[in-house]
Amino acid sequence: MLKIRVEGLPREIDRFLEHFQDYYRVLQRSKPYPNRNSEYVRVYVEIGSISE
């Protein structure tokens, strides 16, 4: 299992994770946390291998 942080615009993160799930299992995904003084957000994701 890996824990990663993804930063970007909310719609970009959603699109990325949609495609990402073709290769990895998303075990857990946090709510979006806004970055200070920015329109970007961060999301914390726990992933596992799709073959697990």
C-alpha cells in the first residue's frame, strides 16, 4: 500500500483518479483540502496494486 498526495484543480484530480483506477486500486480517498491563496486543492489517496 502507498499513500500519495495529489494536488490540482478539483476536476483535474477527479479525471486523473478516474484513469488512475485502471492501474491501481484506490483504497481510500480524502475530501479535497483547499490550498492557501490558490484555487488548487489537495487530496490524499491510499492505493494498492490492482493485482492484490
